[in-house]
Amino acid sequence: MQVNLKVWRQLDRNSEGKFETYTLDGASENMSFLEMLDLLNEDLTKRGQRPVEFESDCREGICGTCSCVVNGQAHGPVRGATTCQVYMRSFKSGETITIEPWRAGAFPVIRDLMVDRSALDRIISSGGYTGAKVGPHPDANSMLVSKPDAELAMDYAACIGCGACVAACPNGSASLFTGAKISHLAKLPQGLPLQNLRSKRMVEQMDKEGFGHCTNIGECQSACPKEIKIDVIAEMRRLYVKAALTSEA
Amino acid sequence: MSEKKLDAKIPSGPVEQKWSRYKSEMKLVNPANKRKHTVIVVGTGLAGSSASASLSEAGYQVETFCIHDSPRRAHSIAAQGGINAAKNYMNDGDSVYRLFYDTVKGGDYRSREANVYRLAEVSTAIIDQSVAAGVPFAREYSGELSNRSFGGTQVSRTFYARGQTGQQLLLGAYQTMMKQVDSGGVKLHTRKEMLDLIVVDGKARGIVVRDVLTGELSTHFADAVVLATGGYGRVFFLSTNAFQSNCTAVWRAHKRGAFFGNPCFTQIHPTCIPVSGDHQSKLTLMSESLRNDGRVWVPKRKEDAKKPPNEIAEADRDYFLERKYPSFGNLVPRDVASRNAKEVCDEGRGVGDSGLAVYLDFRDAIARMGESVIREKYGNLFHMYHEITNEDPYQLPMRIFPAVHYTMGGLWVDYGLMSTVPGLFVLGEANFSDHGANRLGASALMQGLADGYFVIPYTMGDYLAKGGFKPVDETHEASKEALASVKKRISKVMELGKKGGKKTVMEIYRSLGKTMWDYVGMSRSEKGLKKAMQTIRSLREEFYSGVQLVTAGDESRSTSLEVALRVEDLLDLGELMAMDALERAESCGGHFREESQTDEGEAKRDDEKFSHVSAWEFKGDVSKSVLHKEDLVFENVKPTQRSYK
């Protein structure tokens, strides 16, 4: 199949970016979207042009590295999938495909389709852990967790930290990401000792990083490749208010 | 370099007392002195994150480096199936001894007993640690943890978190490390690729890294260096490994004096989604937990291979694993399952367009347990398969084929996980230690976390307590030399780019991968290995005569430069793997030498000649590498010919 690619090109953080258009022959339906970009890059290399820099690693939807906005949608047209899990069978031959980086104030573009997502790590380091030290602990079965709670904890913990929720949100909010971690640890007894501190610090860190506020639009949950629901944002707010009202935090 | 002798430094005494004895006899660093020591950790997968967390909590200053934009992206994240631990929660007769025994046997008697016993011993603490860190393992309605059985064992000792066990364990370790980042104990350096090791007075004291974004080179110093940079499966180009996974850190350490142990021991995983075309950039693994309920088959007759599977009658199907290995059936170890799949495809009975696939069929399991149970157990894997192949595995059997997945070989380490360069520790998949010639399913996660959480905090202390660390900085000759050699190497590769050449770096890389898969893959022969070595040498010549490389105008910033530097190292490593495979004229575990098989076509080990670890020393040129042998002594598990019949 032949596709026309309208790709965002930007040399670095301080340069102006712009769209460039390329026509690519030789893509096939069973190719993944990123393999199609690989093909484009081989083509550009042979023509002596600078390849399109994009991020990817595991190429099986779990590492959270890949991050393209495809035709206006974070991670492209497939629900519950990352960019690397999109296949060319989702597009028509002759179609023009627009490819952009994540767009959000807290995610500066660093080159072409790459953005700086280190703010998400800083949100985690401000409280996204149980606090248990490394070493011997009581037997794992000495603290029971009901199956429904364990399942919910897993649903929330499935977040891959890709930042699609931020990219999809008109406010550039990281509430789905932050709420998922707070809610995961809130479902487990191990998460309770630091809960107030965690809820407060993580939310405040999110603000500090320049992410916007949540106004319940819900784009985040549509874009989330792991289909995490906005319930986690409600839980985050509940726990934040609780923490703010208790003096210990 | 003076002649080095291999000393595994295994503590004396019965195997079950060795680790306790080590811990009670090791030297300790005074708590007040710990913060005076800095340790560099390279890599943030299970081994690296857990090591950074535990060393920092122990009181050392930790400088952690990762190649990704975030430490959470490391490839441990992709492990699906589970993690073994000898908890015996299922009351089915499991024990530390049995896990030890299964691992030594599964590794086909090519691992070190003392290390494996310790691994089994600390396995239970890993589960307690991970639960304390908030890992949401699967649970029963009673609230207790669930277990399942996994390839190669007859007890249920595998803990899991849906099909995302690696992800959850990694996030647990990452979060534990990030707590230390918050408290200042760990200093994190992201998007840094290690390009050289700095050795001062014979000790590992620092590293040279390149910022993958800016191309800037920098040097970093410490009293010890921990490499937890994973395996080298990407030498095959197509593998289940992630794109950033590469061998450069271990290879550069090897060139600086760390011996390479058993490079030819690679694991080919039986349940991957088959290759669909030349464009393919990587292979996707599906957890072998699928083999618990799926049945592997091909048509009995070649003529049926192209027929739709649902039109092939029950009597015309060959459930070849169940037929040949009645007691283990579909749960035989990975190497056995992979080789048998290759064999039936070689016979022309392979299915799918390429003929390079076998069926993994859930029809019977769905009929027995219902679709909803199967969906709960494997939903995400079925979904993934459907997305990639456009076929619904609830309706049609999956097509699977083996793919390179894990490398048992790695830098040689002693009992304390230290390489032949003093002060250079190697953890997780990057070392050679615990899995012998074949790794059992759900044991990689166990080893990574055992090394990082429960071994290195002790053995590091024993090393540092010995003292003798003069201050080192960038003005030291060794540092200047290392930095200069990295600069020289980068400009040499940039020159190759200017020379042009017919091929892109990726094209050379793909050719290397194909050569490795064809001749150093599932089945190896003297003739094939020699051919591989020849082909690799000519690929190297081609590489050095010029490649197509495009930069961003500014020479230092280019992903194709990054790939070129890795390919240069992979070419060397590929040749060493072929040399090692050639030297080991026996079949064992994942290493199948066609010249060494039983009358029934099973792998035939040769304990008389090859009951040793092959540790290669670099001597300026790969082809001149010198082989050292560490003899393996089995005092507890008597080597027998593996049989899964």
C-alpha cells in the first residue's frame, strides 16, 4: 500500500517545528505502524535525509515508550492499544496519516516525535510506593487481600506510564496517571501507612510540574491503552481531600 | 594483562549452609562509613532497580544509569508468565531443595550448584518483599496468593499478576528505587548508554556514558560498578527482546578484562507469534503459561499443512509433545518444546503461510472450562494475538513458533556475583550464573530480584569492607584513556558513514541476525558454525568498508550512530558465540549440536568432556580469545540424562 505521511519535524527543544510530508510505497497491511516508520527511515537514510526520530522499545504494548499522536488520536485509532500495537490494516491505501508527538505543556518536545516525560517519574518519586524497606518481611500470606480488591489493584496498576492520558486531555492533566497509582496502592493494606502523605504529595507534585487540572472530560480514559477508568481520579480527589483535612500529612 | 585464574569462591560446607555461612563470615562496612562509598549501577530492570534500592537502603551512595527516558521502561517489564518461589503454598511437596533440583536439572547440569541453591533459598523472601512493595499478585477468593504450574516442573510454584508479572514486579522494584531517589540516596541518570568501563589499578572504578539525546560523553566514578544491563538476544536481530536491549555494556566490560561465560547458551522460547514478513522488526512472545491449557499439534500428513485447522479431523492431528513425552506432555522445558516444533516444520508439517509454525489449540480447554475461565486466565494474551495476527484464538488455534528470548550466557561471576575484574559486579540476565544451559520458565524474574534485593547488598559490603579505594576522578590517566578511546571509536564509525557503502547499518544488522538464527540458533553443527564465523567476518569487513549513516547534521546526535556502535559489538559477540558453540561439541540444554544426539534424536550431553563453564578472555581480537574452564562439581544433584518422557 501507499501512504502519505504528514510528520512533525523538530530538531530539538529550542527549535521551531513544522510538518513535512512524505509519500511511502511498500507498506503492507500486516506491518505494524512503527515498522512502517522504520521503512520510512530506511528510505530517508538511503536518500541521505535525517530519519524521523520516534521512541519505541518493547514493541508489544507494555513498556510505555512509544508515543505518537496519529490522526489526532493519542496512540492512533485502535482502542486499548499503544502506537506499536497499531497495524497498517487500520489505514487505507492512499490515505494521508498525520503523525505528531504528545502535545502537553509538561511534556516538552525534544526531537521530532520525542517528548520529555520525566515529570511522570517525579510524580512517582514523590510518593508512589508503599515505603516498605528491602529485606525480610512477614510471610506474604499473612496479610490477606480479597480477590475483588486484588483485581481492582491490578486494574489500576496496569498503567504503563506512557502519558497518552496527558496528551489526550485538553487541559494536559496527569490525573489519570496519578490517580491510577494512588488507587492501586489504596486497594492494598500495604499501601495504607503512607496513604495520606502519598495522596497529598503526588497531587502537589503534579501541579508543580505544570500539568493542568481535571475537568471531567474523559478523553484520558478513551486514550488509555490499558483502559484505566476515570474512577481513579474520583478516588484520588477523595483521598486528597481526606489527607488535606487530617493534620498528620 | 597478567594471567587470570578462575576462582568461584564458593563457601565450604554443605550446600544448604553455604549462604548462611557466607553471610556470617563476610566483612561488614560500618554504617557510618557506608555513605562514604559510591556505587554505580547500570541498568534499571529487575536486577538494577532492586540493586539500586537495596544498596541505597543499606547506606551506600548510588548512581544509577539507564538508557531509557525512564527507569520503568527496562525490558523486564515485558515478562508475562510469572515468578517461581519455593513457598509450597499449594501443599504439593515443593521445597527449596526441589526448586534447586529442578533448576539444576532444567539447566542440564551446566550451572553452579551453590549459586542455584542460594537462588532457591532466597526465592521465598522475594515474594514477601514484592507483596510488601504492593505488587498486586493474583489471589484466591480466600485472599491468599494464587499459584500455577509452569513449563518444566511438576509442582505449582509460580506466582503471577495476570499476564503482566514482569511489569508488576518491575514497577514494585522501580517504586522502591524511586523512594530512594526522593530521599537523595539514589541519583538517577536517564538516557545514558554506557560505552566503556574505567579500570584503575585493576579495579572497576567508573564508566564512560553517552547521552543518547545530546551525544555528550561523560565519565562517572565510584568504588564499585554493578552491571545489570540484561541479555544479548538482539544479536539475532529478530527476538522477543526490546529495541534498546543490546550487549554493549557487557561487551565493553569484557574487552576490559571481564571473562564471558558460556556465550553460546541462548534460549529459544517455544511460544512466539510467527514471523509474518521481511518488514518484521521484532517477535512477540506469548507466555508459555498458555501451554498449561493449550495443546500443541501439527497435521499428521504434510498434505494437510495448508488446510484450515478446523477442517483437520481429530485422527489426523499429531499432538507431538503429548505423544513423545507422555509424563510432561505440553509442559516439557522450553528447549525441548522448541526443538520439536522445528523438527515437525523441517518435516514439512509446519502450518501457516510460511510453514514455520505449529498450532497451540485451546478448543478442548474451552470445552472443558468454558470460554469465560479461559478469558480470565489468558484474556490479554488472546487479545494481543488477535491484534497482531487478525485471527481470533477463541475460534481458531493459535499459530506459534520458537523465537530467541533469553541468554543464559553472560559475564562470568563468582559466588559473590563479581566478575574477573575486581569491583565489577554483574547481576540478572547479564551474568551467566544460575540457569546453566537452559532456563526454566518463571525463573528469570526470580534471579533478577534475588541478585538485586538479596545477594548484592551482602556481597558488595564484603568487597567494599576490604578498603583500599584511592580517590579517582577525570584527571586520572585511566579515565582519560577510556574517554579518548570512546571518542576515537565514535569518530571511526562516523568516518564509515562518510565513506558511504551500499548498505545501511540496519541491513548489515539483519544479515548478522539471519546468520546467527540459521547457524547458531536452535540446532548447530560444526559445518554451520564455521560458516557462521566466516559470514560474520565478511559482514564485519563490509561494515568497516563503509555504511550508510545519517546524522542530524551535528555528528554527535544520531540514532543510526547508536545502532552502528551496537552492531559493531554484536558482530564481535556473534563470532564469540559461534566459537563457543563450536568448542562445545556436546548437546546440552538450549545448545543442540547435531553431532551429539541419541538414537532417538534427543540431546546427548557429554559430562566427561564438557562438565564445565566456558569462560572466554578477550585478547585484542575476538578470534584470539582464550578459553578458561571452571569445572562444575555436583555434590547434591547427580547428573543424569534429562528425560521428560
